[in-house]
Amino acid sequence: MTDNKTSGPDQAVLDELAAADTGGRKLSGFPNRLLLSVAALWSLFQLWIASPLPFVFGFGVFSATEARSIHLSFAVFLAFMAYPALKRSPRERMPIQDWVMALVAAFCASYLYVFYDQLASRPGAPILQDVIVGIVGIVLLLEACRRSLGPPLTIIALLFLIYSLAGPYMPGFLAHRGVSLSGLVNHQWLTTQGVFGIALGVSTSFVFLFVLFGALLDKAGAGNYFIKVAFSLLGHYRGGPAKAAVVSSGLTGLISGSSIANTVTTGTFTIPMMKRVGFSATKAGAVEVSSSVNGQIMPPVMGAAAFLMVEYVGIPYIEVIKHAFLPAVISYIALLYIVHLEAMKAGMRGLPSGNPQRPWLNKIIGFLTGLVGIMALALVVYYGIGWLKPVLGEAAPWVIGGGVALVYVGLLKLGANYPELEVDDPNQEVTKLPRTKPTVLVGLHYILPVVVLVWCLMVERLSPGLSAFWATAFMILIILTQRPIDAYFRGKSDFVADARRGAIDLWEGLIDGARNMIGIGIATATAGIIVGAVAQTGVGLVLADLVEVLSMGNLLLMLLLTGILSLILGMGLPTTANYIVVSALLAPVIVQLGEQNGLIVPLIAVHLFVFYFGIMADVTPPVGLASFAAAAISGADPIRTGFQAFYYSLRTAALPFLFIFNTDLLLIDVDLWHGILIFIVATFAMLIFAAATQGFMLVRSRWYESLLLLLVAFTLFRPGFWMDMVDAPYETMPATQFEQALGELDPDDHLMVRIDGLDAYGAPTSFVMQVPATEGETGSERMASLGLHLMQEDGQVLVDMTDFGSQAEKLGFDFDQQIVEVRVPRDQLPKELMWIPALLLFGLIVLLQRRRREPGLAEGTTAAS
């Protein structure tokens, strides 16, 4: 296929790619009714266990293990129903062997629920029945994984199982004592260390509800609304449809955990429009892929990874969102700029605007007025509800709920004054864009469930599961009532028909949510096999040593190897499974290697690093499914589309390296005003990075200008790199002055202490530890508060002992460790001073390009507007 192809999307290819999320079978009759009913029942079960209702009525209360067991039962049963065994297998019916496997797999998965009491009475001592059920369950889980996710994850999990059993026969450093078959089955299937571990628990508790919430929101019409709003706002700018594609995909990414579904949903409309304004088929598809895949890094859903980070990192969900928010926004802004540069290169124009022409000053005043109005409304709601809750007492939830319902009805009344949103045909020529005001106002009620979700998470501080439940419950109310109420306000009410349509939308939304979850449920369970094998065999330490040897102790090289490993796994694993595997194997190693290099790397930064490279799974050729989906719509070659999308996504690949070395980007220990400054500067730096990688800013850049732009971007992102060379941040003191240095330390500062000792396995190790200033005025008082006792022997400072439960013990001090050196913070010039020469250099580049952009000097490029 070539970029000149103009026919419509290949529907057969699109259907096949969409089936990657929901299954490729198209059943009819009783099997189809059963499939849909079981899917809807799964959604209802997840809503039940997330709600307060089981505790209100006193029945249907499940333990975490029981809930995971039932969750996996639904997933494997639906996997065998929805996914055929082979490409040549029948699509319209289920062979008898698939019925058998579906029922047996569901029984094996529910074994922990059905025999919960008996298993609890014999922990670690499985009987023959337990072992048989576990073996059959693992085999069928791997088969379900192969069908729904392809061979790669299945093969990796199988290799880890073989490694667990064949440990004594492995060569050299890979050898371990091995595990028995019953021990493996017990660990992997009958405990919460393997298949039913943390990953499946997160899928059960959090992920399902967020995926269901997104499915219901899309079924209600929010997806079409987001596309319309994006086009009305941005379609008239240079390369407008591409910018609208970025924004609409970002908005869809807020509620969708699937980059493939995002590509198919928004791309069907945006890609043909991008081609009409001048984008080649390859670039149109690549823009859609880049923006759709980036939806997975956008809080609050983040393709299920946010909830896994809560468990793996051990921080609240709201903290994960805070740390992930800034890089995601910066990445999207940079993609908008890349699209703008592509439009400038080609001399494109936007589509005719549907809005009345107004002076720029009026537009700015209108925008600021709306912004101030929204902020004032937010403050009134926040403080108003804060005042109402203590006044109303137990009646507060009912009153506040009634108020939200009134706002919902009011927004429907407001929207009824404007024409209804229609779903456009992407193959029809668009001559004029929709007007912004009526487009925004007609669907404002779609924003309410998102507001409820964010309010419950960030203000009420409810758990992610309960927050998603209340948002989903509100979404169900909207689906059931929006059609009758809207029709009533428009004066064309047909209550029975409208109510029936709403019930059908709800039924289809429950089914879509469950079918979208099949792959995620299977992936988290299968990845649990890998995590369980790592814990049972210690292979993680072996691989960690191997990677450390390959990196030669260099942290940057270690990060590069980790990124490459994530990309390689990303060619076959879905994002969630990729993140689980790589974080389980390498996240602790990066932290440890950082300590050895004197860099304290927060665990959340490492997990976000792994996740950012994991999202490239749907981009990276030759397996990137999102690229294939976009190519099926655009008519371009999928491999070329994938490489172009990867090129556009370089900014996403650069961000993880930057926030590992500059954790300010993750808003770690940053106040509000400093955070705002970081956002502005980091966004500007990322735009410069995008201009450098695109080879175009005001005009086409010369090679040395691109290099200088990269230098400017790096300096803005990490000014401390240069400042540390000019003015060292620490003063090195001998270890014998440890107590004195601790006593002179300011209360908010910390010492950097290099320690030589032995690791948990008796191997020599060297690392750097942060020691904070503890309570006390003098060095001896602070040593006592720290719980650390030192001794000097032959000129060496050794750890004599640490008090039980003391801060020193928690930091990692241990008997017989040697303190090699102590680094004390010194007054350093503000690292932000390095921004000044960087900005001066940027100004010089701008002057050079402005001269070439003048008439007669432009090098075949189009002037920027």
C-alpha cells in the first residue's frame, strides 16, 4: 500500500484488530446470548463487590482472594468463548472442545472460592486434588492467554515455569535448588503469590471498574462529543484536524485503557480529515497512533498501570496521579507542536471555522472570563460542600447527591437549546466545522461523571475502587435517563422508546466493559506466573546481576538496557503485562544501582520509567497493533506508519530519562509555585526538543542548529548537570567526622553517606545512603535519635550496631558496615541560573532562522503564521 491510496478504511482489517480487545468470534443463537449474558453478569458482579451494598444487606461479601478467583473465572470462560483457537477455527460457532475448556477453566479458577475453607485449613500442604486442579488451571490459563494475547506472554510464562522446575539442571549462575511440582502448583495456583497475586488483585479491585466506566461513557455518546469539541476548537488552525486528533485522543485516553480502541474510535473520523488537509497517509496514521498510545500515560486510568503502581510502590493512588500528570501533559503539548511543525513544512491551512469572526482581544477576554468563572465555581462548590457536610450530618450525601442530580438535569435543559450532536460519516467531505459554543454546551453533562470521579479521588480521598463505583453508578443513571429527559426538553418525548433505548445502551455498555477486560484479566493473571516464579526461584537477582554486569555499573547504560528490554517485550506483550514483568525484574536493580552511583532514585520514578517504555508496545514495529489499526484506516503501510509514530514518540521516550535525573518533573517534594515554574520551563524545553528532532522551527533547521536546540532543551530540563560542574553541591568530609557533620546539618538537609558492606547474600556491595537530620541539637543527640552506634578500628569507621526499630535500621545501616565518606550539602548557586545561557543560545538560533525566513532568504520553506 502507498500514501496515495484514498479509498476508505479496510473494514475487515479494522474488525480483526478490534477483535484483539474483545474477541474474534461472532456467535449467534444461544451461544451468543450466553456470551453476552455472562459478560454483563461479570460487570454486575464487579459493581456489587465495589459497592457498599454487600455490607448494607449483610450478604455477598467476598474476601480479596475469593473475589480474584471469581474474577478470573469470568475472564477465562469468556476468553474461550470469545477467542477462537486458530485463525482457521470457526468464527460462527463454538467447537465442543472449547465448551469443555471454558467450563473446566472456569471451575479451576473458581477453585479457591469454592474450596476456600478447606484450602485455608491446609496451607502449604496441597492434596492430590489440589495439584491436579492447579496443573489443569495453569495449562488452560496459558491457552487462554495464547488465544487472547498471542504467543509471546504465554511463551515467557512457560519458560519461567520450566525454569522453576529445572533449576538444578540449569547451567552456571542460572542454577538454583529447584521446586517440586506440588510446591510450584501450591505457590502459583493455591496462594496469592502467583496467578492470584497483586496484579490480578488490582485488575479485580480497580481496573475493571475504570474500564467499565469508560465503556459506559463512550456508549452514552461522550466519545463523539470529545471529537466534536476538539474539531470545533482546533479544526480551523494550520493542520487543525491533526491537532484535533491529538486533543480528542487525549480526552478519550482519560477514560480508555486501550490504545487500539482509542485509535479505531477516534481515528476512523480524524485520519481521513487529516489526509484532506494535506497530511500523507503515513503521517496521518502516525499522528493518531502517537496521540492514542499517549492516552495510556494520561491519568486517571493510565492503562491499568496506575493501580498496579499503588500496590508495587506502596503510595496512595492520588500520589501516583500527581507524579504522572505533568509528564503526560507536557508530552501531549509537544505532540501538538510536532503536528504544527508538520503543517508548517507542508504549508497547510485549516478547515473553514464555524464560529463567527471575533477580534483576538475579545477571544482572550472571553477565554479568561470563562476560566475565572470555572475557578470561582470550583471554589464555591469546594467550600460550599465543606460547609454543608458538618451542618447536614448523615443527610449530607443525600442532599449533595440531589444537588448533583439537579445540576445534571439543568445541563440537559441547557443542551436542549442547541442542535443534537450527530455522528458524522468520515467518508463524507467536511466543508465547515461545528460551532464551538453549541457543541460544548450540548454535551456538558458528560463531564459530570468525570467530575464525580475526580472529586471522590482527590477531595473525599475515597479508594480508587469506591470512587470508580460512584462515578459508574452516576454514569448508569445518565445512560438510563438522558434520552427521555433530553427528548422531553426538546418537545418530542416518546418515553417508552427513549427508556428502552437507554436500557439497551446500558446493557451494551456492561457487555463492552466486560469484553474489553478479558485481555487485561488474562494478562494480569499470566503475568502473575512470572512474578511468582521470580519470587520462588530468585531469578530476579540473577537477571539483575546479569544486567548490572552488562551495564558495567553505569546507571545511564542500565537505563538504556532497561528501555531496550521493555521495547523488545513490547513487541509481543500488552502494556500491562510488559510493565508487570519489567518492573518486577529490573525496578529494584535500578534503585540499587542508583544508590551505588550516588543518585537516590525514587521508586515511583523507576516504575514510571518502565511504564513509559512499555506503552511503546502498541507502536513498535513489527507488532504494534495500534499502528496496524491506523494503517487500515489511512491506507498506508503499517510498518512505515509504526516507524513514523515511533519517531513522533521520541519525546515520550526522552521524558523517562529526564525525570529519573530530575525528579522535579514528577513534582516530588515541590511546592505549588515551584511546580508551576517547572511546568512552564519543562513544556518550553520539550517544544524545543520536538523542534530539534523534527529538524524544523521557524524554517528548516541546519544540522548544527538541531544539535544546539537539543543542548538547550537538555539544559532547561536538567540545569543541575551543568551547575554541579561549576559549583559542587556537596563537600566531602572524612568518615571520622560523621557525627560532627550530622550535628551541623540544617533541619531540612541530609547527608550523603557512602557505605561499603555486604548485601543480603553475602556479596560485597557499595552504595550511597541519604541520612536526614534527626531530632536533637548536637551530633551526639542526633546520633542517639537516629539509633546508630559507630566505632573506629584501624582508622576505619564501622557500624557497631543499630537500635531495634530505629530510623538507622530502616535506612539500611547494619553491623560491620564501613562508612567510607560523608558528603555534606553546601550552599550552591541556584541551578536555574543555567537557564540564562540556554535561553540566550536559543535566542541566537531564533535570530538565525528569522533571517533565513525573510523574503529571498527562505530555503524553500513556508513562513510560519
